[in-house]
Amino acid sequence: MRRILILGSGAGGTMMAAGLRKHLNSAEWQITIIDNNEIHHYQPGWLFIPFGVYTAEDCKKPKRDFIPKGVEFVLDEIVGVNPNTKEVEGKKDKYKYDWLIVATGVRIMPEEVEGMMDGWGDDIHNFYTLEGAVALRKKMKYFKSGRVVLNVAELPYKCPVAPLEFIFMADWFFTENGVRDDVEIELVTPVAGAFTKPIASRILGDIAVQKNIKVTPNYDIAKVNHGEKTIESHKGEKVSYDLLIAVPPNFGAQWVEDSGMGDPMCYVDTDHFTLKAKDYDNIYVIGDATNVPTSKAGAVAHYESETIVENLIREIEGQTPKATFDGHATCFICSGYEKAVLIDFNYEYEPLPGKFPFPGLGPFSLLGDSNFNYWGKMMFKWVYWNLMLKGVELPLEQQLTLAGKMRHVPVTD
């Protein structure tokens, strides 16, 4: 019997298991997922915990609930991979494979920023871990006045729109609590504006201005001065805070570095279009573990999974993989007051106004702030648990379509 190993049972790994099990005969192919945690986290929900919209329990379910029938789930921690011998080493055992899928995601590394750990969990918090989001909820609940600064340390990081969502939601939250006039909100980011692409950056930046949120661009953080409550750039520019919401550097899994298979940030060098590991045969990479230049988000993993399933089966059948992944990303951005913005883009085309997923009909508005978009965002949790993870086909094109999008949108200063 031939073996496929999937390392990681987050969104990408779970969707890969569902897709491959549908296409490969269980009498010929053994599919095994290896993960060191029994609990599956709905990570987009972590953003809502600090505002009391979701609780920790709303964002957790047993991973085994989503492992397809005929797929083995092994609880073990990966410590290394040897592509030459096609063997994975765990803390408990070693595992042979014919094909390997890397889906081990990313981890936050606050210790990479000088001084950040000095105030970690005190006046420096995050919502990129479940524990961090819960702790931040306790801090936000009673925050009455002062400066709330959200700093993005560097690119890439998981869910690039989440910092924007957080500051927009913070404006709503403090307004609802009757303290908004006494709270300053500032986004400090390494990119040139509110977003990485000009049209979306202008529109999202305008929303920030309307909400009296300051955006400080092109900021390259060097250190945190916990005693004086400031962050400092490499140029010596200081931004003061009372509550710092940190998006620390994001690194891939440690075993990637230990195995000599990744770049300095532990991302596996991945072909941008086939999603096959560039330097290794019989290995594909999905989701946050890749170094492809698109968003590290669940929707992207969904699109990637379709390409990888097709390509892996093509290779099993003696064909060459197809370069079909175009960097497609679809993201809702909550803007507070039960409204949200939706963006849809890929490697070549930036987010554009229009309708999604059906041209001219929607029902979602692209780069438009609407209540319907918000309910689409909130509905996504049900879609995630009940459809995406189970490999149910969604009415979403794997590749971006320009139908229904405004391709020529003027950008003004």
C-alpha cells in the first residue's frame, strides 16, 4: 500500500485529506494526518473574542470530527523530515511516505522583537493565538482611556486584513462602551498605507479616516521600550501606547528549519503556481507553510487545496503538474456596526470594486461597506465547520474572475 502523509490538520491539511480521500482508492492508498493537537481552531473567530462577540468555546471543535472516514489521525509532534529517505520523524515514532503534504502553518515569534517580551501579557497583547485573544478580552473590557496602538512587525503574517478589522471593530467597541472620545486608535504598519494595493488602500484608508483612526505607514519596528511604553523604529521614530496590540513576526514550523527545508523564516520554498516544493520531489505545500506571495488565510488554503489535489493525482498517474493556482484570495474585513468590506484578488490583479461571487448579482459587494457583507462574514463560521473542512464544493471559482469587476478605477491622492 502506498502512503500519503499530511503534516498538520488545520484548515489546509484537513481539506487536503477530504479532497484526496474522495479521489484515491482506500485499498491502494493510506492517507495519514499527523498533528500534535486534538483541537481544531476556527482562527478567524479569534479576532472577535476581545470584543465579546465570540468566546473561546465558539472557536474550538475536536479535530477528529473533521477527519474523513478512511483517513488515519496520528497524535505526534513533528521534529524533522528527510526528503531523501522519504521519512518523517516525530517525537513518538517515524513515518514513511510516498507523497508528503506540508500543512503545518505558522507561529508568532514576539521574542524576535527586542523588548516585546518585557510587557507580553501586561500591556502588550495579541489576538493571533487563542490564549492571547482571551487575555486581550479581559484588557479591552475595562479599557476606558488612553492610546491603543496596533503594530504589525513585518511581512508576511497570517490573515493580512485582520489588523484592519481589529482597529475598525475597536472603534465600534469603544463607542458602544461610551469611551471612544477618550481612546486614541492608531495602526502602525510596515506597508505604504492601510493595505498593500493602492485601490484597496485608498478605500480602506478612507474608512479609517472616517472613524478617526490614525494610520502610520512605512514603519519598521526595531524594539519595544516597555518602561516608557513606546515602540521604536530603526530610524528612531517612537510611537507611544497605553495598550499595544502586537502582530509579531510570523515563522513557519521549527522542524522546517531543523530539517534544512526552509528559508530563514521557516517557510518552504514553493512553486507559486503548482504549489509543489521547489527543491524536493513528492512534496506539496499548502496554506501558511508556503512562501507564495499571497495571503496566509483559510480561503486561500481552500483554493490551493483544489490545485494540489489535481496535481498530486496527475503525478500519481504519470502526468506533469499544472500551474493552475493564481494566488486567489477572498477576504471579508469587518468594519464595525454590523458592516464589512469584501476583497477578491490574486497575484496579478489587486482588489477591485464589483460583485461577488456572481458578476452583477453578488450578493456581496467588493470594496463596498455593507451589512450583507457582514452577515456573509458571520455566516462563514458555519460554512467553515460544515462545508469547507468536509470538502464540500462551494460556489467559488478556484481562479479569480474579472467578470463583474471594475478594472479601471482611478486612484487619487
